[in-house]
Amino acid sequence: QSVLTQPPSVSEAPRQRVTISCSGSSSNIGNNAVNWYQQLPGKAPKLLIYYDDLLPSGVSDRFSGSKSGTSASLAISGLQSEDEADYYCAAWDDSLNGLVFGGGTKLTVL
Amino acid sequence: QITLKESGPTLVKPTQTLTLTCTFSGFSLSTSGVGVGWIRQPPGKALEWLALIYWDDDKRYSPSLKSRLTITKDTSKNQVVLTMTNMDPVDTATYYCARYYDSSGPHGYFDYWGQGTLVTVSS
């Protein structure tokens, strides 16, 4: 049971927009920045969004992040087949004094 | 160019101690705001954070595994070592090391990852 809650899976058609939610609490998302990672099949995770809504250099602007209260969201617009991956949110947890990851969301592009 | 690479045994027996080394290049672990962390992923499961060591030698551990973990750094060798005692089959996982960067405090993110190394715990 992960501290951060994500839907196990989402699916959407190509060229559409999808959002992935990440729900936490006041000790993590509510008080600290959220980062998102993309893990393509068989690969290491890759930083996708940092500090809630910032894109690392080289990441497509089809990806965006947002946060409100104790929840965060990752949005992907103009879905492409290569976006099929597992997506993880992460944040520092003040109560645990450590990092926590969400359970991951598997994105399927129909 | 920043790279990280994990090394260590691929097979350990139950109750043994696992020692993993992360060898990195392209950055210094003596630079303010920089750290190296370990994250693992059991087959088909989610990522789990294990430990983190900062440039100033501050260390953080996953509360659920703290009693079994030790993280150290050798700045001159550009290496970070993680030891995990009393290994069990449930510890079978791919273990990743990653650079942790705090560009705007108080906490950071893993911006560069190693390829990971699969460790199997079995007798």
C-alpha cells in the first residue's frame, strides 16, 4: 500500500489528452513538491516533471504537471503510442522523513 | 555527461548481506544540493525508495528498512555504497541508484538514473 495513491491504469486514444492523479496528505504533497517519473517498458525511470510543474530540458511540452492541496496531476496531451509507460509520482514525506512513491499508473494508448 | 551505474552480486542467499556500489561520473558528491539515492523495484511492482546520502554526508533511510540499510559515500572515488542485511526472497528486485538534486530546496528530485541491477535472493 503506497503512501501516494495513483490509479493502477488509464487508457486513451491517440491524439487525445489523459490525466493521471496522485493523492497524498498534508505531510507529503500538501507540504512538499511533487515529481513525476516515466518508466518505459524494460527501462529505468526518467524524470518527467519536477517541483510540481517544471519540465526538465528535453521533455516534450505535451507533458504538464499541476498540484492543488494534497493532490497532484500529470497531464499528457496529443497522446502517442510511445507514451505507453508506467508513470510514478513522488514526494518527500515530513512524517516519515523520507521519500515516497505512488503505486504507479500504467498508461495504455488504445 | 552524467552517468550512474550499479554493480554488485546478481544472486544472494537468504540471510546474507547485499552490498551494491553506485559508480557515477559527470558530477561531484561534494557539491551543495547534490545527493545519491537508491530505489528498488520488485518484478512487476512499483518503485520503492530505500536510502539517500547528501553532499554533506547527511543520510536518510526508508523507515520500514532502516534497521537493515547503510549508505556511505566515497567522494574521491565517485561511489556510493548501499548495504542491506538479512536478505530475504521478498527483496528480489531491480536496484537503481540515481542522482538527487535539490535545485530549489528544501527537497529535490532524481534527475539521472542508472540502468539498474537485478538482484535475486534465493537459496
